[in-house]
Amino acid sequence: MSDELISQALLAWEHFISGTGFGEPARAAAEKRGWLDRDGRPTEDGRRLIEALIAQKEQRSVFRNLI
């Protein structure tokens, strides 16, 4: 998965769990959680999160529309 797709998935997940708006509010929140760096690229923690969500995608319907 490319950095861009991972970043988009992280922003969608942040929006889902916290209700932040899309764009800058979600990016700032994801950065604060350590999922994105200051340039908007996924960190190792962000990558691991998306990998874990993808692994759950087949088992839980809540993840299917996010990733």
C-alpha cells in the first residue's frame, strides 16, 4: 500500500473514531496520535494500525467501508 493510501486510510479512521472533520482537523489529530509525521506521511505506528485494520476487514463489517 502506498504512503498516500495509508495516509488517507489513517485520516478516514481518525474521522471515524473521533468525529473530527476531514482535512486539517483529522490530520492534526492523527499527527498528535503519532500516526502521521509533520509532512503527512505515515509513521511506523500508523502503518501497523492500518495493517491491523486490514487484517480485521474480513471479520468485522465496521472496517469494510473504511479501508
